[in-house]
Amino acid sequence: MSPVFGHGRLRLYLLKLLEESPKHGYEVIRLLQDRFLGVYSPSPGTIYPRLARLEEEGLVTHEVVDGKKVFTLTDKGRAELNSRLDELAELEQEITASVQDIAREVKEDVRQTVRSLRHELTQMAKDINQTGRRETRDTWREQKDEWKRQRQQQKEEWKRHTQQWRTEAERWQREWDRIWAETWSLAGPPPSHDRADAEFGQMLAEFVAQVQREAHQEGISEHALDECRTILDEAAARIRDTLRS
């Protein structure tokens, strides 16, 4: 993460976070963790000294609320932030690219997990069938009770693995939806833009996430993909006409 927060970059981003709203040090750390999906986790020894330095320079001030120092951007800090808007925009683009890379890695992890669980379930089914074929009629009579117990145990194991796969798939789907929404938000317009732009971007992000989730659940053929492409083109044209009017 050092290429993103090079010399002076973290200092600039702290001003940007405090410009959004007053925060105490732990909130700043947690917000950075969330925006980088837990990959970048600055320590208190990194954040608190920088906040103290910003206060010494008169860029931020603080008040104690419930025993915590809550830092607020001063007019001087806001002026410096405004003077570095081009640099801030470049930093936002780099952060967005980093988060998108992380999202791709998470998606690949989901695929690997699903493939691994499918392989385990398939192998378990083969083992069950092979065990059944090896048993003769005499063995069945002699070991009927034991076989039933093992069969029940295998069924329970199968059920457990199936439930595990479903739970894992749902968890990763929710994680992907969150990543997509955060990525869209980071790539969206700056705070000075009209609120309607932000709401429109959120509507699009939710629409994309919902359609992607349904496509993942139902599957999509080449024919359906072509039809969806036509529908999206028509919808885009109607949206453009609506916006222009």
C-alpha cells in the first residue's frame, strides 16, 4: 500500500477524511481499513502522531468528547485541501484502482472456494457409491447395523458440506456486493457535486449488484446474453433521452 500513500499522501488523505466529518483517531483507522477492505490497516502509532502534527500546524483542532479526542478540520486545513484538489483527485483514482484490484482477488478466491467444495462433494459421492458396490450380500447381512450407522454419518457429512458451501457462497456474494458498492462510491463524483448525481450513482450500483446476483443464481446463456445486451442498449438510450429532457 506504500505506492498509494507515498510521501505526503497519507497526510493529504487525513485532511480529506476530516473534511467529510469530525472523527476521532480510531474512527480514522477503521475507515481506512474499510475503504481498503482490511488489506491496509494503519497502526495507532502511524495515525495519532500525524493528527498531532496536523494540529500543531493549525490544520486541525480537537475537542474531547466522551474521553476521546475528536478532530475537526480548520479553515486553514480546508484551504490547503482546496489548494491540492488535483493531487487529491489523482490519489482517489489510485485508491479506486487499488480497491478494484482487491475486489478481483476476492472474486477469484470465491471461485477457488466454490471449486474446492464442489470437488469434495463429488469425491464424497464417489466414495459412497464405491463403498456400496464393494459390499456383498453376506457382508450386508453381517454388518447391516454398522453399515447403516456409517451411511447415516456420511449423509450427515454430506449435508454439512452442502450447507457449508451454501453459506460460504452467500457470504462471498454479500462481500462482493459490498465491494462493488464501495468501489462505485470511491469512483463517484466528489462531495461538491449535486446530491442527485450521488443518488443516481447509488441506484446504478444497486441495480448492477442485483442483476449480477440474479445472473449468478440462475445462470445465463449466450442467447439470453444477446437479449440482455439489446435491452440494456434500449434502456441506456431511454435514460439519455430522459436526462437530456
